[in-house]
Amino acid sequence: MTVSDIAPPTALPAWDAESAGPSLAALLTDLGIRQLEVISAPDGLNGPVCGAVIWEGVGESRIGAGDLVLAVGVTGAAELSHVLAIAAQSAAAGVITKRPEHLDLLRAEAQLHEMTVLCMGSDLTWHQLHSSLSAALATTRSLSQSSLGVLDGDLFALADAAAASLGGPVEIDDAAMQPLAYSNIDDDCDELRRTSILTRHPPAGLMEWLQQSGLLHQIRTAHRPVRVEPNSSRARLAMPIRAGVDLLGYIWLAEGTTPIDEVDPWVLIDAARMASGLMMRLRTVNTERRLPSELLRSALDGVGCPDVLMNHFPQHDQTQFRLVAFHLVDAERHRSDQRPILLQNLVALRAESAGYAAIATSRDDMVYVLLDDPPQSAPKATTSVARAQGFAELVVAHATQQLRTALVAAVGHGLADLSTLNAARLEVDRLAAMIARTGPTVGTADSLRTRAVLAELRELAKDRPHLLSGPIETLRRLDETKGTEYLPTLRAYFDAQHDLAEAGKLLCVHRNTVRYRIARLQELCHIDLVSPTDRLVLQLQLHLLAD
């Protein structure tokens, strides 16, 4: 793809150095962390983004301070290093590139130039990214340049401001024409407006009339207000609300004290731009929690840049961390509802109430929370684990009572840094699966250490089945085909510390029966139970076969 394949032009609307664009964190929240993976962010994600430029590939692009550089067509390591160097010299906000085959090399180059680098998802095209960036940056621009003066307001404040300027009732709808906000400064309204507000739906027959008359298509594609005259209702002006090419909704002006023909259309256009910015913000409720949550999910999956998460913890230089996993036991029953999201919110709130600085995220039937874990002296180390376990038990209890959800929790080991988050996730996943099968409801990596080691070895044996071959496989086959009980006898013999009488009690048979079976299985498989090594391997194989 060349630069000419991308429309609109090379440079997106940019601000000068003194202008306050959205932060990179806000853009990531608007665009979605799944589309842009953070590879390196040495200065965090709170710096402003003033615009975006496409790397020309010939000479030096006009990169300004605070710009995002779209490295279109840049694939070679040498050329990418050059782009990063130019971007760093220009104090750019960051560089966006396609995900390379060798991610470690890109991360090293980014660290060398102290440059923020983002990678695009494989299913995202440069054109789609360009359009999304244009929309996100344009909404911020509309917020900062609106003449209606409701920068810090909401949609209702905007509707009131627009109604005062336009001299008529104003309503703001979503893309399905369901009312989101309306002006309150006017008492006079017709039946169409009254029905729409009371039912929170477009009146019966209105959508059908708009579609059949062709007005709906005309409104959706318009760049200026469209006059609409519904039957038995006042004349109206309708203006689409867009973010880039995406249709977010509509803003309606009903005729009031100012005749429709005398309304300044640019005021309504300005109101639509303002509404676009506010509606985009509505899409990103709880931005402070959402972005860290997405970053944590990426780090747990083994991608992204875990170090960026450090900025979300106060005094992180003196802090250790601990990962806790909550597993929805009956996940199939809750797959279609919002239970994981509700549980994620519950976990985040309970962590804050317990005095933790925490980040929570959900993934399939799991909810994870990363807790700060201040370093402590050895005698107090158990206090930190006990505190995390108490927090997990409280969450499980509340989930049972409030969400009617069966839950188990696994508390992982303390982490000195966040570079091992992916391994920590595998650890708590393994613990949670084990707890879900055999209990208890809440377990820690320390208390379940032995079982966890066996569980990990069991996973290894699945990929390497030869670890369960040999005499143990012969005995298992005989038990299955001949109805013998060699494996239970051998297990009881080991559990009884080679005491035939005690083993007989465990099996409810006479000691002589145990003696015969042990002698017989040694003869069949040439097992030497006198050898400590043979005994160790057999005992380990028996444990791995237990499930």
C-alpha cells in the first residue's frame, strides 16, 4: 500500500505545540488496545497527541512535536530505525507500525531511541487506522473549538445551549433514534417530541415514513441540516452526528420562536460536532479503569508492554505485585450475560476498599486483579499472602451473595516486577483449575505448592506421553483388559510405606493378597521395588495418572 491509497490527505488535522490534544491513553481507549498494542512507552501514555502524519518514505516527513507517525510501508529494520530516530528528534508522540516478525528487535530499537511504539493488529488496515485516528482527533478538536461553550458539560447541557442559540426545542438521539438528551428550557412541545421523550423510542410509524420517503438516507448522508415535515407535527431540521465515517446519532431542532427558515444552519452543524465529541466520551466511560484493564489483559497474554502498567501504581519503585485469579465455575451458564464484567467491577471496588492499588480485567471465564504488594521483611512475608487471601475470600463471599455466582480464587506468588506477568497468569490459571476440581474455594500458590507441581508435570506429560510409558503402562493395560488391580495395589503399597498389613487395610484385603500382587507385578514388568530410583519414578507416574 502506498500513501496515495489512503484518504484523506497525508496529514490529519494537527494542533500547534501549545494546543492540548487528547492524551495517548485517551486515544488508546477510544481506538481499543486490541487494535493498537503498546510495545514501548518510556514516558507513559499521558502525553498529548497533537496530530498524526504518514511517513512519506522519501526524505524527511514533516513530523511535529506531539504527532503520531504512521510508518506506512516501512518493513526493513534499518528503515524502521531511521523512522524512530527522526520521530525522537522531532519529539513525536509515538510511532505506529505493523507488527514485525521479531518483536524483541523492535522493542530494543524503541528503547534505544526512547520512543513510544505501537503495533497494529493484523486485521487492521492503514486506511481503517487513519479513519479511526481522524475521528478520535476530530472529536477532541470539536470539543475545544465549539462556539456553544459547554466544554465540561454533558449532552443535556449541550441540548439546552443549542436550544437557546437556535430558538427551538432540541433533541439528541443515538443511531437508532432513541433519545439520549433533550433541552429543558422550553415548555412548549408537540406530540412527536413528547412521545419520543416519554417512551425513549422513535414514535410508531416515524421510522417507516422516513425510510419510505427517502429522508432517512438523505439525513444520514447529509453534511448540512435537512428539513423534515412530519404529519401533524412542527417542521424540523435534522443533522447527523458523525465521528469520521461512523454515524453516532442525530440532533433535531423543532421549530420554536425562531422560524425554521431563519435558523443559522452552522449553529446546528457546530452542535452536531460538539455532540460527536461528547458521545465518543460516553463510549469510554471509566477511562481511568478501562485502559489499564486492557493493558493488563495484553500483558497477561504475553504481548504488549507490561512496564506501562507500573505508572498506574503509586510509589511503584518500592512495590512488589501479586496476581489473583477468580474463576467462574459455571461459565457456560453465564456466557451470554454480563456476569464477568459485573464480577470485574466488584473485584476492582473490593480491592480499592481493601486499600490496594489494583487493576482488574476479565478474559473468558476468568477475572484477574493485579494488586500492589509492598515489600516486607521475611517474618512478615506471610502477612502479605494472608491479606491477599482474605481479600479473595471476601470477593468470593460477595459474589455468592450479590451475583449468585459460584466462584473460586487462586492467589499467586509475589512478583518483583511485571515482566513475568504471562508466567504468573499461567500459574494462577493452573491453580484455579485445580481448585475448581478439588477445592478449597480459595487457595494460594504457597499452600498448594505440591499439588501445583504435580499439575504442571501432568501438563508436561500430556505433551510428552512417553513419560507415562514403561512398566506403569503395562500394569494399566492389564487392569483395564484383565480386571486386575495392580495399580491400586501398588499405590496402597507406597502409601502404607511398604507395610503389607497396612496396605491390606487400605485395600480391604488380606496382607498375603497384597504380597502376591506385589510379587506378581514385579515378575510381569521386571520392576525392582528395592531400587529407590525405580520407586520414585513409579510413585510419580502413579500421581500423574491419578486424574
